[in-house]
Amino acid sequence: MIPCPKCGGEAHRSHTRGVLERLTKAVTTYRAHRCLDCGWRGLLGAEKPIGRNAPRRKLTILIAVIITTVLVFALMGLIDYTIDSAKNPRKKHSTAQSN
């Protein structure tokens, strides 16, 4: 067990809450802990060294973040194109007729 940084009591592992804690858990050796004595909750260094699958896990997270970013930008472009088409419906037709 890890000692609590606030009171020195016993800090046990706690479930992650939110995206930031999950991302921190996936990328670093820090994990969420809670003190049984004072109720403190926060991130502390890992109790054990990271296993051999850590580089693969980090790569998987990195690929997921890149794919998500690309999809968000593609969706933003599609929304922008749709809004522009709705505002100026004749803009495309007038340029096509002039040729």
C-alpha cells in the first residue's frame, strides 16, 4: 500500500473518474488512489512497474487519439460545407451554368 500524502494513512487504488484520469492512467504510471483515513483522493505513482505491454498500450491510445482527431475535423468540414450549401443554394448552380 502507498502512504497518503496528506495524513500518512493507507491509500488504496480508486476507480478512475472522467476522461482526464483515464488518459493519465493510459499514458503514465500514475493511478487514482483514495485514503481510508482522511478521504483524500488523487493521483499517485504506480505501486508496481509497468508491464511489457505498456508500449503497445500507449501506441494504441495514440492511434485512437489520431483517428478521433481526423474524424472530428472531417465532421467539422462536412458541417461547414452543409451550412454553406444551405446559405447559398444557387451559388453552385450559377457557376455550373456559366461554363
